[in-house]
Amino acid sequence: MKKKTRKRATATLLTLLSLATGPALLTAAEVATGQHAKHFEKKTGDATVGYEYLLFLPADYGKDPAKRWPLMLFLHGSGERGTDINLVKKHGPPKIVEHEPDFPFIVVSPQCPSDVWWQPAALSALLDDVIANYQVDPDRVYLTGLSMGGFGAWALAAQEPSRFAAIVPICGGGDPRSAEKLKDLPIWVFHGEMDSSVPIQRSQEMVDALKAVGNDVKFTHYPDAGHDCWTRTYDNPQLYEWLLAHPRNPEKSPPTAVKK
């Protein structure tokens, strides 16, 4: 009886501790590593926001309960909108992680519904949910997107510039008037000079506006590339090295290198 009493007391204490400290982060024993489809939905006032999304967890996720992982939010282009979540795997990080289980980021890849554009408020709510439930380093949250997702990346970063450690908009465009909000954010922009879908001027005007407010923005433009300049961009290991070299708070999260 004494042993049962101790077990009940221990269980009660653990429950009270969990209530006091908030929900425990999901570990390797509770989640499947690799990339899987997820659903997110949240009510905000009279509205409900949400996305179907892909979540990738690296092969070593959860093995060290104290480790916090960098997170990459990827926004796809207009061609991957809809209700078939597998379309999101067509380009970029969600395509790469299908055959690279050791990719060193948690990757969140939502799917935008048909005939609408990215909504910063819904994306922010999704990020809040993932950060609250997984072993994410909040000082290493990165944002990238291509085409329509490039526009979405500019818009989300302008709304919440302090959330991200660095952003990588690819063949998109933004509002140059938002440059002041982004002046302290590390940014690497990519665009093809032969792009007939989104003219390179859309990226150039953002780069010019950022430089005017003192941002040391990087701009890579490919002379021989059309709209699809993202394939070579996401295939370049230097991109991920650059991201990991830019934590939001270097004292808490020292820069790390990508494993060769």
C-alpha cells in the first residue's frame, strides 16, 4: 500500500509541475521524425485561421531533450496552392528534406488555399503553435519563400521583423515603404534577370530601399535565370551556412555550421 501511495503522490506531483511550467515540448518518443502532414486551426475572436502544413523534424530531433533546433518557415508559390498537401513538396526545402533526413532545421511548410494569398496573421499563429510544442530555438527562426511566397516573406517580415533571425525572399517583391522596419534584419535576396513572371525590378526596389536605411542586404541575381531561380538557390549549401551564422541573439544561440 505504501508503494502505491508513493506512486500516486509522485504522479500527482508531476502533474502539478507540468501545470505550473506549461505543456511539455514534444520529444522523439512522442513524434515521428521526417516530414509529415499536419493541420493547424485557431479561433481568434470571430474568425478562424489555419493551414494544412508539412512539418519536418530532423533525424536526431528529441534525442537530446535540452537541444533547441533552428526553424525554417517556407512559403511556396502560387502553383502549389490548393488542397493536395503533396504539391508543397514540389520545390524548395520540403522537396529537399524528402531525401535528406539530417537537414539541420525544423521545416514548416504551410499550404495556401486556392485563390488566396499568404496571410501574415495566420502564418504568425502557426509559428506560435509550432514553437510552443516543439524543441525550437526562438532565436533561430528563419523565413524564406519563392515567387508568391517571396511576396509573403516580405509581408510577414515587415509585420513582425523582430520574430525572425534572417529572411531569404526569392523572386518576389515587397513594399519599399517597409524598409525602415527591416533595417536591422539580415536579408539575402535572390532573383533571375530573365524572370518574365516577376520582374527583377521588384527585388531591386526592395534592395535599394533597404540600403537607403542602412541595411547591408545581400542580393544575388542570376544573369541566365528566369522565374525558377529557386532550385539552384535552395541547392546551395552556402545559403544554410549563412542562415545559421545569423542567430537573432548570438549570446544565447552561438552561430553553428552545417554538417558536411
